[in-house]
Amino acid sequence: MKKLLLAASLALTGLLATAATLAAAAPALAATSAPNFGYYDNQPIEYEATAEVTSSPQQAQVLAHGNIVFHIVDASGTVPAVQLARAQAAFPHDAGAGNVLNFIPTEVGYTGGAWNLQIFHWNPGVTPTELSSDTDILAAVAAGKGTLEITSTLVRCPVINFSALR
């Protein structure tokens, strides 16, 4: 599970590392930030992300104040190509993992600057589709298409150029 969390954190920051360098990259993770692509409310967005591991999933949720960044993986733990395609086309020069934010600045309910990383796992045998809003993700969970893993990772990801979204 720790390897999965580390892999998800690395994907969030857009870092590409081999298995041999993952351990060396971990201490710098919280200080590393790069433009990423993902989604908010069914629209491609661009944001910067840094991740830190808290002592528990509960602490991460408290610190995030209800803000969630969803990371989507298939049954093998890989981000499905369909999850990346549209946002990557919108931001071809960014790294990214097609993550989904449930709040952005200016939206009612936004509580500022930190999101709890939650990982949506597509169930085996289910063909992944693009999930580009928290509503899509929660509907997929309710329909039994996948499960949601709440992690102890807190992500700080300021949204870049979000004025057109609201």
C-alpha cells in the first residue's frame, strides 16, 4: 500500500522515476512542484502539486477541510489512457495524471489550499471511462464499478488560470 501511495504522489507531481530512484526522490517530494493537468467539474484544469504524508487518513481529511483530489487507476494500478487523453490534449506541455479536484478557489465550499488524496480503483473486468468530476467518481462507486481508497496524503495544489471555470 505504501508503494501505491508513493506512486500516486509521484504521479501527482508529474515526476517520472524508476524503481531504483523512488527512495531517493521521496525526501524531496514535498518541496517539488510542477504544472499538472487534471479535471474539475468536467473541465480540464491546470494546477501545481506537492504532496506530504500525514500521520493518518483522518488527519489528512481534517487538514484538507473537505477538499479532495481524486487519483484514478485501473485494476492493475495504472492510470487509464482514457483518463489522461482530454486533459493532456488541453495542456500538452504539462505532466499530469488526470486527477480530479472537488473544489477550486471561488467556489462555495472551497476551504483553501490543501486536498486529501483519494484513489479511485476501477474494479477488475470494468472498462474504464473518463471520470472528470467528483460526481462521476461517486456515481461509479455507487454503481459498484470501483472503490475509493482514502489515504494519509495531503496535497497542496494551487489551481493555475482557473478564472474561466467560474
